Amino acid sequence: MKLSARNQLRGTVVAIRKGAAIANVEVDVAGQRIVASITVEAVDELGLAEGSEVTVVIKASDVILATAD
């Protein structure tokens, strides 16, 4: 599959917390934690589980940066 999104990060699923409709999927990307909120249906359809190798694709209209100042 080809995507136009340039922000693609390979990682490993380390936790999945399912709610009634939404699941928070925690992904380790080179030691950094990224959490994606997706539907429980999507988790099941993708067959996600702890240890799954995934690509995090970030497509956002706003990105906010901060400094330590």
C-alpha cells in the first residue's frame, strides 16, 4: 500500500485498552510512546494484539512544538 502521508513511524503495539466503542492502542516507536485512539472494530479487523508490528501514520492539520524554556 502506498500513502501520501510522510509521517510514517514503525513500532510495536505494547498495550491495547478497549472501551465500549474506542480503543487506545499504545505503540512503542524507538523508545517513544504513541497512543492512537481507534475503534474497537478496527482493532479486531486489523488483528491487533500486544507485540503486533505496525506503522503509525500521522496526518494532522496542526502540529504543535514546544521548547524546554
